[in-house]
Amino acid sequence: MDYDDFTAFEHRGWEHIVQPYENYFGRLTAQSHGALLDALEVGAGTRMLDVATGPGNLAAAALERGATISAVDFSATMIAHARQSHPDVEFQVASAESLPFGDERFDAVGISFGMLHFPHPEAALAEAARVLRKGGRVAFTVWAAPERAVGFQMVLDAVQQHGRLDVALPAAPPFFRFSDPDESKRVLVEAGLADPQAVEVDQTWPFAPPETPFHGLLHGGVRMGALLRAQEASALARIEKEVKTRAAAYLREGQLLVPMPCMLASAVKR
């Protein structure tokens, strides 16, 4: 399927929510960086590429391990933010589906929560495999299924109960496609990679009330934010209230701690 409209929609979105994304998702997604870097066997001297780097936090974590890092993202605003935050990393604007590097350049390629935003994830993995040396590793993280990633589930349930899921957004790849470990492993093998692995990694989304996952997704997400903003005002108020009620079950000592595990998939180039 042609996802040109989706690509343009995503690009516009990420150009405008750099700081809100960092504020709401930075501490959350960083919780799986250690496991992702372990799966890539990143250490001193590793030549690593961070694809869809966003604010550059995975690249910075790899740099702390002594790796040599390059990082790309299709959003110029994200790259500008990443360069300012992490000046020791080599960042450049580029598409995951057309990487500006020669063959077999890297020992490891990491994709932290980027796969669900690519219009053609198979093409992105093929490019990752191309720039990877033999014996090198690819790993990516995506959200676990919504029944496990509770922050998504409570918002989607509230929209279904009080609003509409069928709003006018560009046709997009399935958001939770790679939450299925078998699908994650299958697409890695299809890209010519071997020994695929897929495991769930625990993460917890912290909020200071009155904020909840409703606010995180409204302000810090592109696709989910657009879904929420497309609701009628009265419906949106009911959705916000419903999520607040559901989130109360995760209140611990004045803070909401919402389960948001991810799926970590990896493979090796033989």
C-alpha cells in the first residue's frame, strides 16, 4: 500500500512535538535502552547506527558504553534538538528506508520505537541489514500489545466508549503489528537476518496527577494525539475523565505508575 500521506502526516507531526515527546516519553522509552544495547552487544569500540533517533537518547546511552555512534532521523527539528542535547554524537537527517551509508559499515543497528512509524518497515530492516557487517546485530523495540501496555489500552478503551476510532486520518500501517513476537521474528528473517529473538521488557510510565496517559498521548504522540484531537469537545472531556478514573488504580504514593512494557526483537547478520 502507498503510505505517502501517512509519511507526510508523521513528518509534520514530529517536526512540531519534539519537546512534548521528550517530556512525556523520554523517561519511559529510556527504560528499555539497556536491554536493547545488550541485545546488540554494544560496548567499547562498537560501531553503532541509531535509526529514528528522535531526541538522541539511545545514541547517548551507547556513547556512554564507549561505542562510536552515528544517528539518523527524518525530522530536522528532532535532529537539531538531539545535536544540542548530545553534541558528541554524529547526527544527520535521513530516512530509515534510504540510509546514507555504505554497505557493511556498522557492527550494530538499533531502532528504538521507530518501526511503528515507518511506512515500509520491511524496507527499513533491509537497509539496516545492508549497512551491517557480517556477524553484526539489529535490534528494535516497539510497544507491547495494548492489553499489556496499559496506558494505550485505557485511552483506546475510553475513545471507543465515549468517542470515535474511525476519524479522518491517513491510512497507516498497523500500530501494534510488531507487538506480536512471531511477526517481529518473521520480518527479521525476511530481511535476511538469522537467529531472531523477541522478548518483553518491563517499563513503567510515571505521571504526576492530575496528568494521566491521556495527556501523554494527546501532547506527546503524533498518531494517538491526532486521534484524540479529532474527537468532539464534549467527547474528549468524557475520554479524559474516563482515563483519569481508570488510571487511579495505578496510584502509588501520589504518583501514577502505569505499566507500559515493550517488545524487544533482535537478530544477527550471517
